[in-house]
Amino acid sequence: MTVADVLLLALGAVAVGAGVLVVTSAHLVRSGLYLVVSLGAMAGLYLVLGAELVAWVQILVYVGAVVVLLLFAVMLTRAPIGPSTDLDRPALPAVLIGGGAGLGLAALFADAFRWTFYAMPEPGTAERVGEQIFGGWVLPFEVLSILLLSALVGAIVLSRPDIGARAAATATEHERGA
Amino acid sequence: MHVVIPYVVGALLFGLGVYGVLRRRNAILVLMAVELMLNAVNLILITADVSLRPGLTGVVIESWARPGSGVPAADTGTGGVLALFVIVLAAAEVGVGLAIILQYYRMRKAVVVDDVRLDAGEERVAG
């Protein structure tokens, strides 16, 4: 057990524990806040694994933007403050499939990598990642920027009823009138 | 370091995400579970970048990826680049997904996945 192993174990335990709370908590808002803990622990795991830039992007994009967006959505949909009783479906199929997938994959990985010891990677700098992205991965990078732009436009069109949903709205009004 | 630890953590988190998607009825909670799954995949990508690096020495990458630079060895750090791409995709997915959820909430005053009627459009055409 090296220091890296202990760190990996501790951060992994935090990530998995918070993940369990995300999918079991009866409070909508608490679920989102546990997601912050889980994603933060995972950023710590990236740091230990030497992917420094990815860790900071994870903090910036996930914890800073995605979770805030999710919490905004929780509030905009008038979620109750206290615990909700009707959040869950029957557990059995979910436990079967989710537990099967998780434990099966874990067993597969544990079998494949057992206790092989790997040297610590040298910490990846932003310079190296930049060389990679703008060297070998330039085409996917540009495609991704187009995808982001279209997602942006799509989200705006979807959420503004005066642009996107006009036809549907007039149709339902017509239906109600008739 | 023992690379099996992050691999197993990633696998367990993926299982938790699957469980959450199947178990939760609230659409926002389903999105949170999807985020858990995407992050598990990211963790596995980064871990694979560390653990499979020794096996990549001397591997020649496809020529279209690096035009004009001779025959380079396979790059290390590709897992990190892919993880960054996945993060960007997840951000786009959450944006569009939440727009859909909010629009649905505005129409029906509910965010319960079970109540979404997939045949509503056909009925309108028929009626």
C-alpha cells in the first residue's frame, strides 16, 4: 500500500458512498448536493491518476455548471423542500440490472488487473493535452464545437415557447376550442 | 499504484448510475444518474490511460491522425483527451435534457417519467 493507494481507496469510498446517496436520497435537493460530493471525489481521483487538467475541468464544468443547472431545474419545477414519497419505482428490476452491471464489471476488472502494480504516471500538464487535442484530435474537437453550438441553439429553441412550440400550442388551443 | 482500485470504483459507480436510471421516477434524478454513469466512464478512461501505457510502446497509430510527422509512437494521454470530450458531451446533454424537462413541466406540471404518454401525438392526429 503506497500513499497513492490509500488516497485512491479513500476518494473512491467517498465517491461510491456519495453516489449511493444520490440514487437513494428522498430529498431532491440533497440528491444534487451529494452529486457534488461524488463528482468532487472523482476529480480527486483524476488528480491522483495524474490527469490534472481533466480534474480541474471536471470541477469547473461538472461541479460549477452541470450541478448548478440541475439544482436550478429542481427549483424551477417546484420540487418540494421536504422528502418526497413518490420518487421511486419498485426496486427489484433496478437492483437486478444495476447490481448485475456494477458487480459484473467490477469482477471483470478485478480479474483482469488483479494486483498488478503500475508506476505513478508523471502528472499530465495542460501543454501535453493541448498538443494532443490540436495534433491528433483536431477533427473530433471541431465536430464537438459544432455539436455544442447545435445543442445551445436546440436548448434555446426548446425552452422558448414563442419560437419552438408555437405550432403545438396553437394546435392544443384549437383542440380545446373545438 | 494498484490500478484495480479506480477500475472497481468506476464499475461500481456505473452500476449505481444504471440503478438510478431504472429506479427513479423524477426526470431530473434520472439525469443525475446519467451523470454518474458518464463520470464512471471518464474514470475508467483515465485509469486505462495510466494502466495500458506500458503496453503501448512501439504501437504505430493510424497515419490519418498525424499527417506528415513520420511514424510516431502511440501517444500517451489519449484517455485524458477522450475524458475531456465526454465532459463536453455531458454538458451539452444536460443543457438539452433540462430544456426538454422544463418544457414538459410547463405543459403538464409534472416531471414524472412514468406519466409521459408516448402515444399522445397519435391521438391528436386521430382526434
